[in-house]
Amino acid sequence: MNSSLIKQAIDQVDTYKHYGKVLQVVGLMIESLGPAANIGEVCYIHPANKNKSPVLSEVVGFNHERIILMPYAEVTEIGPGCLVESTGKPLSIKVGRGLLGKVVDSLGVPLDQSLLPKGLSNYLTEQTPPNPMTRPPINAPIQVGVKAIDSLLTVGTGQRIGIFAGSGVGKSTLLGMIARNSSADINVIALIGERGREVREFIDNDLGEEGLKKSIVVVATSDQPALMRIKGAYTATAISEYFRDLGYQVNLMMDSVTRVAMAQREIGLATGEPPTTKGYTPSVFATLPKLLERTGTNENGTITAFYTVLVDGDDMNEPIADTVRGILDGHFVMDRKLAEKGQYPAINVLKSISRVMNQITSKTHLEVAQKLRSLMATYEENSELIQIGAYKRGTNAEIDQAISFHPKIQRFLQQGVYESVTLDESITQMSELLNGGNA
């Protein structure tokens, strides 16, 4: 290394450690007098008991001369006068190919208590979204491996999709299918605010051994502090960005973005923000676009993102669902009525849309998909008349055709959890269905 660069690096090193002291703890927040620190910087809070490890925390606000900190872990050893040490840096994680197959927490630490492999790079968890002018357009489809999506809601490489559903309609199972069957190089899966029981179930049952081999799972369970749940989303996005910059096609799957918004609401209320729509604070609606816009394409690679949105009482117009739908490039609506009928995956194709499908599919594929949608829409509009026997065959040719095709379409849209179908096979099966073949 050049000696002038070494001298420059030495000159930039701060030889003093900056400390403050804890004044009070109120709810989630810790107030400290000093040290000098900026918003987003990480600080260590040293417990009075010297045998205990320092508590990692982040600067989230100021109150006159006092710093407001939020800890990444539960606070049990902190008291008045405990020293607060500034690191002068925001949170960074270790990332690299060595993380593949690992399950880590929001700080990038393996949950199986193993050591991180060597050769990983430091990477900041908070990055700025790519410049809109350097984003290449989405011009190629990506195989998702789910017939209903590949055929009728085709996803492009670098597209961002919202999966909207109430609880227990099969979001996690659908994500597992996508992770196993997708043509992407790497999966990054963020389980935010999940029950602890569901994490192991998702990894063992939904993801499976094959899926885990090309995946990195980031976990922040519902019992963890709000800051850890938010950082889980940022960490997963940062890992995806790292691999995108190396030229990979990455799938980012986040379950769920609603719980990220709830965690941000907790922090906002604790720092004194006024509650607005349904109790969500203004910072929630500022944070969501910053997080969701980080994914997509850049000049090196792509991040195809799937964000699940938990809709309370199946209300698709609640504030978070509405905001997320406006930011993303398409949405899949999972319907409880379809799940109750035993149709899986329970995607309501008519209420779902892929905003880039027209640009990435062939003319023939688009025509067949539109014809199938038209048949489904015709049946849906007249379903009540058909089911009560009020419609007589021969009255309307379009309705007659929709009725005859309905059982075939239902069979086509159903897919076993461990059934793998390629993009080309999905399109072929859809064409055969319309041309009189067996679906």
C-alpha cells in the first residue's frame, strides 16, 4: 500500500473514545447525556456489571442535548450512570457467498451459534436506492415455478411484487414454492415478526434442504425489540444488494412488510411522533418507499422482490396495503374463499396484476392469457345465476363457453406444494387447455 495512503488513514483515526452516560430509561427508549453521535449511528451501552457484554443500540433521536437510543436487545442490566460509547458508524454486517445455507439474525449473526465463515465483506445495512436513470428496464421473464403466476401473472427479472393475504391463507407456503422452483441464482428470505415456532417449520417444510442450499434466511421473531425487526428487513435487503452488485439474479422474499411497518410505528410513537392513519406514524409512510425502492434492477444485476402484506380482516384497502400496492410493480391477492374451497395456491387471478407482463411476454402468450382471464371473468360475473340454476344453457354463447371451461381452468390453477412446473411448461399447458387439450 502507498505510504501516503497509510499516513492519510492514520490521520483520520480518532484516538479518543467518546462516552456519555445513561440518564433514564422510558419504555423502549434510553436517554443519554452525550456522547457526540448522529442519527443512525451505533453505540455501546456498558452495563454496571463488568462481566456483562455491552448492549448494542442505535441513535434514533435527540431531546435538547440528550441523545435518544434504542437497544437492539432486551435491556435488563442498564441503570443510571452506565457509560454510553459511540462507534461513530452506522450498522454494518458481514456478507458473502459463505452465508449461503445460513440462518442469521438481524445483525448477521448465525442463529445456530456457529462462527461466520472467513472471507466475508463488511456492508452497510442502509443504502440508497439506485438512480432511476441507471436502472435498466425489465425486459425478460423470470421463472417462478407456480403455474398460476408464470402463465397469467408473469413476473419479470427485477420486478417487485406484493402478496396480499389475511392470516393462514398460505403466504409462507407460496414463498417456499417460489424459493425452491425459481430460476434465480440466490434467495434471500426475511422472516420478520414471525412466531418462533414457524421459523423452523418454514425452513424444514416449506423451504426444504434443496431450497436452503441457495438461500440466506434472515430471522427477526415477534418477541424481539422493534428495532431488530426493522433491521431484519434492512439486513435482508442489504444482502440482496451485495449479490446484485456482483451480477447475480437475486430473489428477495420478505414475510411480512406489514410487521416492518408495525415495528416502525412502535419506534415512531416512542420517539414522540403523532399517530395518524390507524395509529401509524408519518415515519412509517416515509420508510416504506425507501425500503421497497432499494430492490429491482441496477446496471450489474437484479433483485426480484416478493413482499407479503398481512391484511387485517382481509381488508385490501387498509393503510399499509394501500401504500405498498402504490409503490410496487404488481400484486397477487390470495383469497380466503379459494383456500376454503381447497384451491391451492389460493391466488385470485382476476384481482391480481403484474404491471410488466405486457412488456416481457410474447404476443401469443399474452393473447392466450387474456382469453383465459376473459373466460374466468365471464364465469365470475354470472356465477350466482349459474349456481342457483337460473341460467339456461344456450342463452349466451360466451357464458356457455365459460361454463364448459371452468372445471379445466380450476384444475390448471391448482398445483401441489412440491410439484415443480417450468415457465415454458406452464405456458404450454395453458395453450393446450384453450385448444382442447387436457390441462
